Amino acid sequence: MAYAVEQCWHDTPGGTAVAALAVADELLRRDDVDLRFVAGKHPVPPRPPYVPGGPVAMLPLARPWLYEAWTRLNWPKVESVTGAVDVVHATGLIPAATASPLVVTLHDVAFVHSPEKFTKHGARVMQRSLAVMRRRAAKIVCSSQATFDDLVDLGVAADRLRLVPLGVDANVVIDDDAVARVRQALDLPERFVLFVGTIEPRKNLRRLSEAMAAIQRTCDDALPLVVCGADGWGDVEVSTDADVRFVGFRTDDELHALYAAATVFAYPSEREGFGLPVLEAMARGCPVVTSRGTSTEEVAGGAAVLVDPFDVESIEAGIATALDDSEAMVERGRRRAAEMTWGVAAERTLAVYREVAS
């Protein structure tokens, strides 16, 4: 199987790279899978933690020319550097050029619903990629039912789609020392509300910060909003009345400890393909507040407080509820996270490969 991981070299690899590498790690443990990583031309490896777990065969073009050639010319073929394969899996939206059966993972179609929240170039490339995958892909893998339904609404036949929810490693153990270290390193108070994600418009930080400003006015103690994530794109505003602390991109170990240290995890995103941070927070024992009517409601599985992401008062009330009911929510969240593993995601991915290769 050829496994395209070009997104690992993006300036902001994000959840698509995290998911692709987590599934790959599970597949690499199997004796019945020959997984061959492929990407464009790069002089250096991607930065940790976005490093594939094996050698990467590199095509002769660098991005953005690779994406242009893949979507316009169906060239250069993946097999030119990987050798013959049964299936090619494009894990990051852009359909790879191949003569073999093609599987493409599409996490969301936010670029269709809200193109103004992406760069003009990015939205154009994504739109063209969607058109190309509709022509070329044997199967399109969706990480949520919400994305599956969106594609059906856009005219993609349901029998070409496969639902493969993402997962989480629920067995990571975070000790008190790790929590204390991250709290000290980032100068965090005993209680804080956490947001994790790439900083971009659809993440809804403006309304979240406005809700936090209202909560902070009534709090007896410091309760800042801590925003953890790499810079993305677009103009992202936050309320000047709120105590918002940006801590940037963090290593996996630091992120696990942040989840464990947080009082509440707030993720009222306007639209997601899945919402990995929701599961990650639940796995680390943090109560979650997230959006009603989106894929994150699906991911939460009844274990989160649901809010209207377009209503500041709803977000405020949801965070207040989570603060009051945190103990019960922790247990519900841990049970939900234990149901969603990367091993299950990899098994379902492999089933798609076998289907298209047969």
C-alpha cells in the first residue's frame, strides 16, 4: 500500500497529519500490510511529531507544484517511486496521481460551506481536489457521519463513501509531576479553560473569548482561557475584555499534561471534520464543552456539554455547566474515549484497502 503523507511538511500539519500517522503506526505493527510512505520532494524531514514511522519515497516535485500536477495532470505517479502497489491512499485530501486503485481521506468540506474562512488559493485547491477525487477515487474515507452526509448532499454516491472514525490513545498515563511541570512552565493558575487547535477563523475563538469574558467577570478566582495551537490562517480576533493566554504549539507530552491540568476543555468550533481534541481531552480526564449539530457532537457521544457555537450566551452557559458538573463528566468522557481507538480506525481503513484491491 502506498500512503501519501505530504501534509506532514505543511506549515500547519494539524489533525490530518496526526490522524494519518496514528493510523499508519497501527498498520506498521501488522505482518499482513506492506505500507510505503510517499511525499513530494523535501530536503529535510518534517518537524516532530509529524515524522512518519518509516522511510518516505519522494517524488520529483515539491509543493505547491506537486499538488498542481496531481490535480491537473494526474502526474507524477506514486508508483514511479514506490514500485507496484495494490492501493494508493491519499490521506490529506489532495488526490495522488496513480494507476492503482485510489483511496482518499476527506475529513470535512468546510471549504465548500465557508470558503471565505480559507485563503483564496487554499479554497481553490481544495475545490479542485474534490472534483478530481469524485472522478478518480475508488473510495472516499470520511472520518465522521457529518462529512459523509455532506458529501452525499454534494452529489457523491453513498456507495463510494466509507465511514472510518478517528481514534485516541486512551492509555497514556499523565502523572502529577508532568502536570506540575507544564503548569509551572506556562505560568498557569490552578483553574483554567483550555482550547486546543490550529488558530483559524472557523475555530470560533472570538465567541469563545466573549463567553469567557462574561464568566471571568463573575469568577472569584483567575480562570483564564488558555489557547494551545499553531498559527493557521485568516484573521482571528479575541475579546479584549477576556483573559486569553496563547501558549503556541506544544509537544505531545506537554499537550497531554495540559489536558490533564485543565478545569474544562472548550471547543465550540463552527465546523469540523471530526474533532480530535474532544476525544483527547476526554481521554485525559477533562470535562468537554463542544458544538451541537456538528461532527464534534457525534464524537462526544453524549459525554460533553453541547452548545450553539453561534451563540455567546449558550457557550457561556455550557462552560458554567461543565464547571459545576465536572466530576460526573470526567467519568463519562473517559468511557467514551475508551470506545474510540486508533486500532479500530486502522482495522476499518485496512478493510477499505481490501475492498478496493479485490
